[in-house]
Amino acid sequence: MVTTSPSDPMTELATPVESPAKASPSTKANNPNPIAEQDAMIEIDDVSFSYDMGKTNVLKNISFNIPAGKVTALIGPSGCGKSTLLRCLNRMNDLVDTSKVTTGQIRIMGQDINAHDVDPIELRKQVGMVFQKYNPFPKSIYENVAYGLRIQGIKNKARLDEAVEKSLQRAALWNEVKDRLNSSALGLSGGQQQRLCIARTIAVNPRIVLMDEPCSALDPIATARIEELIAELQEEFTIVIVTHNMQQATRVSDRTAFFYLGELIEYDDTTTIFGNPSVTQTEDYVSGRFG
């Protein structure tokens, strides 16, 4: 398993620090997040975010906790902020010079991920990401999976071989590619390429896997395979998925957060969000009345 060095600031993620007290039941009565999390992997506390240095917030005072070992779906119409929030969780938005968290904190295992001593590169070893459009490198299947490990300085062939095989097995791709590991990854089908990208992400053993509409470019058969894979990976990783597909959210997620115009409207167990939501706006969205 790949780990960070003891001197690395992100090593603190392995040791939760004291977090603010959870809201009392009376406070939660007017809160879109009614779930009292016991094992929160990610704590999102009053987060507002801007792409123009605070002039306009595209996320507005978002607060909810994402539990460890579960699949949490972020849903809502286009432009509601769900993908922006997802990219906040591994600081991908740092790549936009004018982006800024204007209020609040995001804590992973108790660590404020936007603290000055946190290296975004180290953070992304713990919080991997699978993108909407599968994006294998123009390299062999083997080198795609081994890429992150090589970046971390791992050169031992036996260790790389073991990690590549294990990652492809975890991504349910090993049996399909084991006889052509040195072939170009670009020769795989779309569904296989997306599973390869998942294998590449999990090869460095992150704690969290973020998925930004991972099935939007896939056919129904490939989509079903990715959904099966998500269920399998849940045993090892905390997964956060953005999806426009309401049926997919009901199939793969344990918790669902509904966003609209940069605000968190409601967050609860997926069965509650889709079967008995407490906010009319949520009911209108999941039933197809708008969005």
C-alpha cells in the first residue's frame, strides 16, 4: 500500500482532529441535513465558493457530512453547483486562478483540506477522481495503471506488477486485458476505458473516490457494469458521485444530496429523498416536474 511520509502534512488525515460539535436536534429541525453522522469521512461546514474571488458565490453556505464507506450521490439540474462541490473535495478548483472558498471549511478525517500546510498533490493521493469523459493516457494499459505509482517514485517491477494486477482486478477489468497489458489503452471500448481510469485512480489506494458523471458517455451495458463496480468498490472506499440520472442515484447510492442554484436543498438517505422527501422542491425534481 502506498502511504504518505510521516513529515507530510496530509499524514494528519489518518488521525482525526477534534471537530466542531454536531448540531443539536433542535438546530437540525430547520436544516436540510437531518442525518446525524457517526463516522463522517468528509465534513462540509458552511462552505461558500466563488470562481471570481468572492464577487459571486456559486456555492452558498453548504453544510453536510459524508459518511465513510458509503456511496453519496449529488443530484440537481445543470449549473446547480454539484460538480463544483465535488472538485472542492480534492481542490481541483485550485487550477482556476480566481477560484476561492469564501466561507467555511471542508474537513477530511478532521483535517481542514484548505489549510496552508496541506499540499494539494498529497491531498489528491487520498482523494482520487474519475471524470465524466474517460481519459486514458496514450500509453499501454499497464502504464496507465502504474502511472500514479511511478509518479510517487515506485520503481520496483514486482511491486508495480502486483499493484497493476490488483487494481485491474478491483476494477473488474483484469480478465479482459491480462493478455494485452502492453497494448494501447486507446484500443479499449469506452466502458473498458472508464474502468481503466477507475483502476488508475484506485492504484494509489486513496481513501475517497470522486466520480463526476462517470457513465454519461457510456451505453446501458457499460453503465450497468460501472454501477456494479461502484457497489463492489464501496467495500474499500468512500465514494461520492455526481449524476444527472435519477434512476442511477437510486441504484448506487446510500445517501443523496439535492442541490439547486448553489444551495443544498435537502440531504438524507436515498430511499427518503426519492420516496418521502421533506421539501416540496426536492419532490418536484425527483418526480420530473422540473430539471
